[in-house]
Amino acid sequence: MLNRSVSDVKTANPLSKFGRNLARVRSARGMTQEELAERADIHARYLQKLEAGAGHPSLIVLCRLKRALGCEWDDLLSRVDT
């Protein structure tokens, strides 16, 4: 196994990258997690997990988040696969 730290693995994780993108876009729109969760019709705790990189969003949830944020796919998914 490669000699990588836990922080290296976390930053390389696509779910962590998605979570950071999601939090960045939400913050840029001036929304709280509770506001976004309500607009996207998901539970606030689930949104917290997504932003922490610990949740696995379905395509339906991704579409709800995109619509609620009024953003482009690239805003949420940029650099997720790198």
C-alpha cells in the first residue's frame, strides 16, 4: 500500500470533493444547511453527511440539490473525479 496519510486519502475521495463543492456553492448563495435541505426536500442531517463526504447521493438527490442551488453541474461536480 502507498504511504499516504488519512488527510491525503480524504482529499482524494470523490465524495469529499463533492461535499466541499456543495458546501462552497451553498455558502456562496448565502444559504444555511437547513435552508438548502428544505429547498431540496432532504433531511438536514443527510445534507451534513453529504458536505462531510460521508454520504452517497442518488441522482435524484443530486438533481434536487442542483435545482435548489440554481447552479450548474460543474459547480457541484468539478474536480470530483481527479
